[in-house]
Amino acid sequence: MSSKSQESLLGKPTEHVTTYTPSLLRTLARKEQRAGLGLQDLPFSGEDVWTAFEFSWLGPKGKPQVAAVRIRVPCSSPSIVESKSLKLYLNSFAQTHFTNPPEVLRTLNSDLGANFQSPVLVELLDIDQLGAPADQFPGRSLDHLDIEVDAYTPDPQLLQLDADEQKVTNQTLHTDLFRCVCPVTGQPDWASVMVHYLGRSIVPESLLRYLISYRNHAGFHETTIEQIFMDLMVHGAPDQLTVHGRFQRRGGIEICPFRSNFEDDAPLIRLPRQ
């Protein structure tokens, strides 16, 4: 399969198919999405954790079965799958008979691995698992800071380092105030964002202003988190850095990118708004 982007389904009327149709999946090339960041060799590792909450198929006797689907995609995959096409693809299982859940998993792994052009880890989550108590990001919230804000497009110049050049810190900071918009439809995307770093201290007020400056930014979840990572590396030069975005679901699907230069796997947490 080519790593070039396919025609987008976002913002377009589509027919809802209810029998298994893998050709509904559409892909976007990560290379094209990252062009604006000037990335060649990736300075980070990590993954995108997708959770689809609306999924059903028919058992061998025709009885509907339901589950959530969690998909873990390495950030090194050449392609990503367009979220609307994933929704349509998953909906196409609704009137299709499968012998058992392992057959469903094999089908999902095969189709999604082919489209992401990378091995992916797919899990079926029993709906009882979704009722677990909510988690919290570790570290300290920035949201109590009393700041003035007048920038609502990304501005890395807002980031300020502590005046003491010898002050090195290892801290985790997070905000629930993050917002950006879909670059195709203009729909708002809401998220909680965590930054964990080891290095020269970043002034907390400046970090919050910087993250808020994405409020009108048009970007996909994955490249938005990667842009934050790159800005922090350029303007803060930490020895270690992790950026984790936990976006709220839209269309029954949430996408949570995790990028780090010292960690590989995203923690499988669920915040109160998720």
C-alpha cells in the first residue's frame, strides 16, 4: 500500500455500510503531516492510542456482540488512518457474523496493520472495563495559575526559562484547558496535555500560556502533540521530555498521542472527561 494520503472523507456526506467492508479505510501519510515540522529522523518515540467506543458485530447465532476497540499504533508507522473512515469501517461490522471474538481481533489486526503499514496492537475491551474509576495525570496542574492571555495561535516565543541557568528540575505539569480544531472540518478538539521533563526549569506561567495558544490551531491530534514536543525541545532543550495528549472522543473515537525521547509506551489511563 502506498504511504501517500488518500482522498479524505472528513466533512463529506457518506453512505453508512453495515456489512464488513475494509475498503472503507482511508489513510494519511505521516510524512506529509510532519512536513511543516521539518522532521527527518524522528527525535522521539511513542505511540498513538485510539479507543473506539461504538463497535458491534453478530455472533454465529445472529446475536449482537458489543465491545470497545483499543488500537495502539507506533508513532513510526508510515501512515495513520483517518478517524471518520475508521468509524465507517467499524460500523461495517454491525451486520456481519463472526464465529468468536478472536476472529474479530484477527480481522481488525490484519486490516488496521495493513493500513497503518505497521504492526499494531488491537484489543477488544469489555464494556464493564470502561466503568473503572477515572485516573489523574501525575504531577501538578497549571490551571490554578492567575495569568493574562492574549495569544490564541501557537507561539513558542511564549516559553520562558528560569533566570537561573543552573536550576535543573525534573517535573510533571499538566493542563485541562487545551483546545485545537480539526484542520478539515473546523470542529473543536478538547484535551488534557501533560508535559514531563528533566532539564532547565520552564517558567510554569509561560508553559500554560504557550499551551493555551493552540486554542485556534488547526491540526490533527498527532502532529499537534509533535509540534509541542519540538517547540519544547528547541526552546527548552531538556535532557528528557515526554508530551502526552489525551483528547476527548469525537464521533465515538478518541486519539491520544504520546511522544517521548526516553519512554516508549503510553500509560493506559482514563481521565475524568474521557
